[in-house]
Amino acid sequence: MDNSGTNRDHKVPDALWAVLSGHRWHSTSLDGLQGIVESGAIEIRPGYNGFCKSLGAVSLFDFGPSAIDIDSLGHWTQWCGWKQASLARKNGIPRKRVGVWLRLRDDYSDDRLIDAAALYRIREKKAHMLTVIPGVEGGHREPLIVAQLDQIVVIPALRLCEFRVCWDAMPSAAAIEEVSGYIENLPAEPLSASERRFSGAG
């Protein structure tokens, strides 16, 4: 899958796609990264009714050979910070829209992995309406331990070209500090007028 089609529609920079393409990723927030480091694993997130969760799996973005570009209601760039910050911003907290992406080791192979094509086939068969990004979303049944992760990329939704590869190692306390510092130095993102009205903040 090249950097065209829906990626172009969502203005994905070539430099960012060069980092993400060909790999499998889990997208989270800074809080999520802290929880993953503390628990030692990516666990199935409570309170989120995605299709992977219904299978007892954590969600992964799979940009490997089975990925295909499908024009759908959602795009993977929503997990570059829009989704991570949405609840806080609805509650009147001007959280920065930043995604923290964790790369799964390329040499990791396990029967619990579900590639993008397989997840798409499973969902088609079940005709399920739960959230999925068709063509590029895969999964991993059961928690995924941090020892299988080897890179962290931080992606600000409003500035995709300013992504940063923060850590080329398994997530750790030192990685959290580096990611936190990068996010802290990004420009503030005040609530919009509609967000203030929705939250009752003004």
C-alpha cells in the first residue's frame, strides 16, 4: 500500500508514511503509554466498544502486505490524537491532540496476531457494526507484552509533518519522560467555540 488514495485525502506526509509503512502499530495517548509501561503490556481497553475488543483482542494498525486502502467513514489518522483527546476536550479540558504510536517488532510472529486482511474477513462474515478501520486495522488476541515493542513515534494531529521518533527501544520510564517533554513543547490547543459550548465551559 503506497501513500496515495485516502492517505493523500488526509494529507499524510511522505516522511511519516515512510516510518509507519510496512509495520504494525498500537496507537495510544501519553496516559496510555504510562499505563502500558506500568502494567508491562498493552491490555484490552475498558469502556471502548471496538470490533477488536469483541474478539478479545487489542487493536493494531497493520500497514503490512495485507493492508488495502478502503475509503470508509473513518481513517487511521483519527488515532493521531483526535480520538485520544476527544473525551477530555468534550469535558472542557484543552488537551493537545497527540497520538503515541508503538511499533510491534517485525520479527514477532504468533498465532494470536490477526492481520488486516483477516480482520476484514472476520468482520465481513459477522456483519458487525462495531468500530473498525477496514483494510488497515488488525489485532492481537489477549494482551501484548512490552518486550514485543521496539519503537515509539509521537504524532500531533494538527501537525502531522512534525511527528517525532522518540524512542528506538522497548517502552520505559525514560521513554515516557521523552514523550512527555515533546508533547509539553507543542503549542497549546485552546478549545474551539463549539467545544466550549458542548462542554459548558463558555
